[in-house]
Amino acid sequence: MKIISSVNQEVLARSVQRARERNIILPTFAQQKDPRKIPAKIVEKLKGLDLLAIDPLNLFRITWKNDPETGGFGEGNWVEFPKEITGVDARIVGLVGRYFPTGAHKVGAAYGCLVPQLVSGNFDPTTQKAVWPSTGNYCRGGAFDCALLACPAVAILPEGMSRERFEWLKEINTDEIIQTPGTESNVKEIFDKCWELRGERGDSIVIFNQFEEFGNSIWHYQMTGGIIEEIYENHFKTDRSRLAAFCSATGSAGTIAAGDYLRTLHPGIRVVAGEAVQCPTLYQFGFGAHRIEGIGDKHLPWVHNIRNTDAIAAVDDEQVMQLMRLFNEPAGQEYLRKQGVSDATIEQLPMAGISSIGNLVNAIWTAHYYEMDSRDVIFLPLTDSMDLYTSRQAEMLEQHGEYTTDMAARHYGRYLEGCLPTTFRELNYFERKALHNFKYFTWVEQQARDSEELRAMWDEDFWAELFSQEQVDEWDQLIDEFNEATGLLKSL
């Protein structure tokens, strides 16, 4: 399955000229995976540049390996959650997305969708706008990438998403911000707006729908899967250890593709998809509304290789919201301290945003369900941090009052000590095939995808070809040719 099948030289020439004028140098995917390959002069310049600056050099910070202390690069950032929080012997490790530009890893997924089209001349920044349909962080990532790449951007997200997201999009001067009805669960309304824009604007827009753009899952396969393997090998692997599980909310199903990569190296790994029990789409073909921002629902994303998913954890959003308070309110942190949680860990808990806390519950359930022990290491993505949810904390304060020690004790007992896999569903072959076929109703009936391609996607060879190193190497060759054409690398 090749993403780029042709190169439009006329459009490409215009894109190269714009990049030359705006001093835009593109990082390769190999450099995002291993920043040691970035030219030394660029690394040196980055050390004096704010992570959130609208400067093309920050494209080179689209990596898990930003070092927040030096401004350079390191091995990545992670949090290990101790037994005083998890209640299990398995080692549970959260991969921190806070230090990406925008504060969330979706900026990488957006890069994976946009840049292959840009360097092949299949997107024209001089005549077209990039449209980013999302429930939050992806459209922020796309808007940021576009700001650095001098590409016009249109952000689409539900009107009920957190205030911080809309304020941030305005701050970076996003060309258009379109609010659709509803909140986290209203993904179809986003898709409907995309069809409306297609009808109104035609070829003047290119829609990068994360739920169907394979560049999303390819980026995570390479980058997220790759860094998890590195961290495990360098810091957690022993003679007895096992990389036992990867637990991630499905969302657009980009992040969970890291599990596809990890299975190539650890065939026995469990890949567990998370969602909200208030909208149990994968758990029981259900529907509803929930408060775990950033994970989407009511459909199975086109890019989700459900054949590689072992189980579904349908997490209660009330558990997630109350753990948010326990982890971030002073009374909650003091209670955790009395339970033996170290100050160092408490300081790191705000690295977990709302969906990240849902991933943590998923990981604890997985450890219990599969009876994992101290040999087992579980990874989960901390996709964003509490920086993006201060308004949600304020809403919880208004609804429930000041957070007290009594509340902390109840929440610790109920939601951590009592964190057992209730709405957890292990998938057999028949159930995975049924979920795969469920894509038909969203993607073929509503979104004009092809049923023959849907059948082909059940074949394991489809995904092996999609995720092949050869595909990414071809993209990097196009990026190298693009940079060479601008001449900017030579003039560093």
C-alpha cells in the first residue's frame, strides 16, 4: 500500500520556492526517530529557541526525544508509576508527550500526514488550505505544522472542547477555526463539515482526516513504537523481563499502531485499546457521550488494524476525572504522599492529561486481567499534560467544591486500590473480524471508501506493506530532494 504514487513537479517547484523564501528545512523521518542525525548547526540553534516558537527550526523538535533541560535531545521522557499508585507488581511506564511542540504528540501525526503530500507536490501551499478535522490535539498539531511550513490551515473541532484548545489556535493565527456541534463524542459532525467544505471549496482545500490518513499510523508505528522499544531495551530489560503490553486509547488509531511495531519484536505482547464506557463503541458496538477528551468514538477508524488488538478496556470517565483531581489538587497530592508516593513521582503526575489517565487505568486493568507480575513491563502514551485542562479543573471545582482529604481518601480507595478490570473485553478472532467489518458503516456507506479495500485490509500483508521501512525511506528521499532544491542546508 503506497501512500505516494506520483510527483507533481509543477506544484513541487512552487512549494520549494516558498520554503526557500521562508527558510524552511524539513526534517526526515529518520531524523525524527534519531535526532543524532540532525545537522549539528541546527541542534545548536535549537538550544536558544523556545519550544513553542513559530519558527521553522522547531520542525526538528517533532520527536519524542526533546530534552527540556538542555533544549537539545536525549533518550526521551517517561514516568514510571509506582505500586503505591497502580497496586500491581508489573512495571507501568508512561511515555511523556508534554515536550513536543504544542505539548502533545499529535503534532507528529500531523507531520506524517502533511509532509509526504507536500514534498511530492500533491499539496500546494500557494493555492490550497490544509484542513484538520479533530476533537482537539490533532488540529492543533496540524495548525502548528502549517504555521512552521507557511501553509494555510483550517482547524475543525467540536465547540464543547476545552477552552485552552481554542485560545491556543487563535494565538498562533490559525487561518480558520470551525466549531462543530457537540463535544468529544461528536465525530460524525466533524466529518459532515468536511463534506460540506468539499462541496463549497473543491480543490482549494486538502482534508487531512487523521481517522483515515495512513500517515498518522505510519508515523506512530515508526516513532512511538521505536522509542518504546529503545526505552525498554536501555532501561527496563533484564534477563527475566517481558515487554508485556501496550495500552492506548484508540482515538484516531494512530498511536495504537505503535503496538503493530512492538509485536514484530515481541510477538507475545498484549495490545489493549481504551475507550470510555459511556460510549462503548468497541466494547459493545455502543454509543453515547463522555468526558475523556481526545479519544474520539462512535466508529472504528479506517487506519486501525483491529486484527492487532487483543482487548478493549472501557474506562469510566468519572474515574478518570476524579483521578485528575487526586493527582493535581494539593489535598490529593498530600494524600498520595502519605500513601508512600514519592515527591518526585507527584511532581510528574501533571504530565498525564485526561486521556493519559484513562490509559493508566487501562494499563492497571491489563496487569490485573492477564495476572502480570514483576517480570512484566507495560507502556502507555501520556499524549498530553494537564497544561491543556486547567479549565476542566476549574469546572470540577465549581461542580464538586474544594477538593478535600476525605475526597482524596475515597478516590484513592475506589479508583486506585479498587481499580479492577470490570468492563474489559478480550477479543477472539471472530470478534476482531466483526469489529473490522463494522468499519463498513462509517467508511463505505458514509465516507465513500471502497469495500474492496476494506476486505484487503483484513489481510496481514496489507499492514506489513503499509508499515514497511521502504515506504518511509521513499518519503525521506523526497524530503532530501526537497531540501537540496531549496539550497538552505548548504547555506547553514
